[in-house]
Amino acid sequence: MPAGAFAKLFGRHEGFGVLMAATAGVPLYACGGGAIPLLQGWLADGMSAGSAAAFMITVPATKITNLGALKIVLGPRSFSLYLAFVMLFSLLAGLLVNLTV
């Protein structure tokens, strides 16, 4: 993927970029340490700080093995609420970071 594509997706429209980063964090699981070099590159290419924050919140919260266990323990309804809370919190945190930076 071209480097400029991330600047367009995660950087220019900060609210939309934060939403996209929070959404991309769910299927693109990487451990916290593994996500740091990835985010460094994206930040250098123009990703907003809020988008990076949103991505870093959703990535560890949506590790596939943890999600499987949570779905079994919580049940489908509570599991859906958990995912919605993670997405909402990461979106709000990312927007807050963009306002303060």
C-alpha cells in the first residue's frame, strides 16, 4: 500500500481518520510491541496522533484469542456490548487526543 494512502485515510479528516483507525485495529491485531513500529511509520506518513491512539486502544482490546474467550464467557449480547464500548471509547479517546495535540 502506498505511504500516502495512510496519510489520506488516517490523517487529513481527523474525525474520519480516528474512526477508520479504531475500526482497522479490530481485524489487524498485532501485539502492543509489534504495533509500535507500524504506528511510527504511519505517523511519519501523516497519520494523526488521535488515529494512532484509537488504533492502540483497539488493537490489544480485540486480540482474537481474548475475543473468543470473552464471547464464551459473556454471551453474544454482552460480547457485542463489549465491542461497541471498545470502539466508542477508542473513538472518543482519539478525538480527544486530536483536540489536545
